[in-house]
Amino acid sequence: MTYLVFPVESKDNIPLAVAVIIFTVFVLSLGDAIIKQSSGNFVIWQIFVIRSLIVIPCVVLYLSIKERGRLCLPDALGWTILRSVLLVSMWISYYISLPNLTLSVAAAAYYTLPIFITLLSAVIIGDEINRTGWFAVFLGFVGVLLILRPSAGDFNWFALLPLLSAIFYALAMILTRTKCRAEHPIVLSLALNVSFVFIGGAATLFLTMLPDEMRQGFLLAPWAKMGFSQWISMSLLAVAILVGSVGAAIAYQNAPSSVIGIFDFSYVGFAVAWGVIFFADVPDVISVLGIGLIIGAGIMSLRQ
């Protein structure tokens, strides 16, 4: 899952951009697999706070050395805060779904993202949807139905959370293009990680007021003790979020979003692979068909 930015125009370097986005989603998908695997050991707020406390000094150091004039409050401060809150909400929705879904299903449902961008752009900023766009919306809807199968007796309501996550991210991307376009991507990454710390810390303080019998699960449990292996896991997650925020910025700076967005879908392929390797989750034929429809619909949405 990547962070889309829209910097000022410069000369494209498409081979570099494609290589960077594939590496970025490879690292992000591996990080999400680690979160799914460690969801029984950590609470989500602990991941948010510790991971971002590792990332923030790295980002501040980079800005201090390379972009000294950027180490200040963003010009569009209010919109940057709102964007960060939307992205944190996106991660909360997605991460809560991971202990209850296979990684491939969660990834496919999340990558309805371009469809929601198409629809919300039409509603919010008046973008026109052509026939290709409407056909993509229809294909994506069919793909979601094939994956979620809402009529089945074992329907998992957690499967709706990646869809909610996609909506939050679509809103954040539209906001990035319309209100935060002039902000430096590293500054946006810093604002996001600061938001992770504040929201994660506030949630942790609130949960301390709950009775002990309620303090369980990925959302409500107390923080876990951190040993050597836990710090290694958290450091890997910090690397993943740093690569995700910076790598996607580099990719979208060097090629059109319609090109990079197509390769962004390789996240779904990596998610399927990690699901098989780490969790022995092999999607059935109907799920594979649904994933294919969603990927095709997303590509058509990007093209239109």
C-alpha cells in the first residue's frame, strides 16, 4: 500500500520509477505479512507508536541534511493533518482486518482503491467518468462479490474493513492532489508518522481506563514486552513504512500515476505469495477470478 503524491512536473524516468514501485510494494507487502503474523504478540497502537518513533529521527535527519528549509510546519497545515488522519484511519482499518482474513483477500479488497478514486473524484472534484470508467466500476464490484461472497453462511464481516481502508486512502489521495500538492513528500511522510505516534499514544492512554477483562485482542490488548526478537520485528516494520512513504514518492515523481498505479498492483501478487509461504493460504479458483477482475478494473480506472 503506497502513499501517492503529486509533485511539480519534471523529466520522467519510467524504468527507475517502475523498479522503485515494485521494490516498494514488495517491502510493504512483506511488512503487512509480518504484522499479520505478529498480531497475536503486539497491539496495533504499540506498532504505530514504536514503528514511527524509529522512523521519525531518520526522516528528520534527512531533512536536516538535504532539505533544511523544509524542516518546518507545512504551508497547508490543516489539510496535511487531515490527510494524515485519513491515512492513519486507512491503516487502522486494514490492520484490524489482517488477523481475521487471508492476506490475499485483504489485499484484493483494498486494491479496489482506483475504483473508489474514480467515483469519489467525480463526486468531490467533478471529474467525468467515461464508459471505460463505469465498466471498471462494474467489474470491480463483481470482483468484490466473488471474493467476499456475502450470501455465504461463513461471510466474514472483517472483509469489509479493507474496502473502508480503500475509501479512506482514496480520500487522502484526492486531498493530496487538490490541497497538499505543493508539500514535499518527505514532509508529508514526517507528518504521517507524527500522527501515528499521537493517535497511537492517545488510544493507548484511553485503553488504560478500560477494565482488565476487556483488554485483549489486536485492538484492545496491553502493550507487549519488547525482547530482542520483538525489536527486530518492529525495526523491519519501520523500514517497511519508511520505504513505503519515500519509495512511492520517488516512483510517482518519475512517471505518470497511470503507469505506476498498474505496477502498484503487484502488491496483490506479493500478498498471495506471502500468504502461501507464511500461512499456507492458497486462494480458491473463485477468489483468484475475483482478484483478477479487481486488478483489471483498477487498471481500467487508472487508464480512464
